[in-house]
Amino acid sequence: MNTTSAFSFTNLLAACEGRIAFGSMFGLGAEALSSLTALAEEAFDDGRFADAAEIFEMLAVFEPERSDHLVRRADAEARAGRSDVAIACLNRYLARGVGDRLEPRAFELRAQLREGIDPLGAAVDRARAFALTHDVAAA
């Protein structure tokens, strides 16, 4: 038996991210997904950031069309002290180019996390957040 195979469930999920709604594939209805979201938010509000991050990670897999799960996971990861994971989540969110109401928050959070390691990148992120929040492009 070959135990050095490159296949893993995590690799499969990463390859399918954004293309397959695993929630419907596993038979999770709107009510179950709503309950999971409430559970994640409760964990976050209670300060159990690692638990919240884990649940938001599952939700991002189950509902790939809901990019807000990535931003919420990033926030939880950052508060759990895992800045590198938080930045990776924000990078994935911003790479999607969704342009939704969470985009300024994503840039601002990434700026905060990058401040000590990449001041120039943090400044660019802050400028993007400001521009989006104040509709600078339309002025």
C-alpha cells in the first residue's frame, strides 16, 4: 500500500474551492447551514476564536458562494493569534474580486496584520480601504 500519495481531502477541497457547494452535496439544508453560522458567531462572541475559525472554515467549504465566511474566519484566526492564516484567508477573499460590502473591512484587517511585517503593503491596503469606504474612485 502506497502511503506517500499526494491525495488528501484538504487538497481536494482546495482544488474545488468556489466550484462545488459541498453543503448541498452533503445534504445540508439552509436551516442546518444557518445553525452552523449561528454557532460560529456565538463562539466568536464568546471569545472562542479558534472554535469560531474552525466553524467558519467549514462554512466556507459548504457555502463557497458566501465569501463573508472567509472574512469572518480571518477575523477569528487573527484574534486567535494566527496572523499568517488570517492573511491567507484575506488574500483568498480579495483574489475573488467580489467587491461586496466586506471588501473595505478585508483590506483594513489585512493592513493591521501586515503592519509589522510589510509596512508598505499595509499602507496600500489602508489606502484601498479608505478609497472604497469614501467612494474616492467616483469623485
